[in-house]
Amino acid sequence: MMNEPVKIYTIPTCSDCNFAKRYFKEHDVPYTDLNCEENAEYPKEVYRLTGKQIVPTIVINDQVFVGFAENVSEISELLNKQ
């Protein structure tokens, strides 16, 4: 599996964020949940990574994905290669 866990920037009310976290749990993918409502630095990191303020923003190794549902096939392919 991967040596560095997946990072996911979220807010609690975001359904796509919750979908992503459920997907990672179901597939035994370790991830770090970075709650943008709890830490003011996280939204700044999201903006630096993407130029946007959109959650979920998912970082796997050096690849950044904005949104989960529209990227799920690419994300699962990437995770399967680890």
C-alpha cells in the first residue's frame, strides 16, 4: 500500500467529502482528514494547492484532485497502483 496517507481537505456538511471518506474507509485506505472549519490554515493550503476554495480537495502523493465523485475512477486507479 502507500507509505504516505491520503490527505483530504473537508468540511463536515460536505456530502462529497463524506462520500470520499466512506470510500477510503471501505477500501482500507489510510487518510488524514483536514477539517477546514477547525483549522484556518487548511483553507489557505487548499487555495495554494488549487487556486480555489473547494472541498473536498484530495492529495495523493503529489497529485491534487478537486472534488471526489468526478475523480473517483482516477483516484481508485492511482490507489490500486500503490
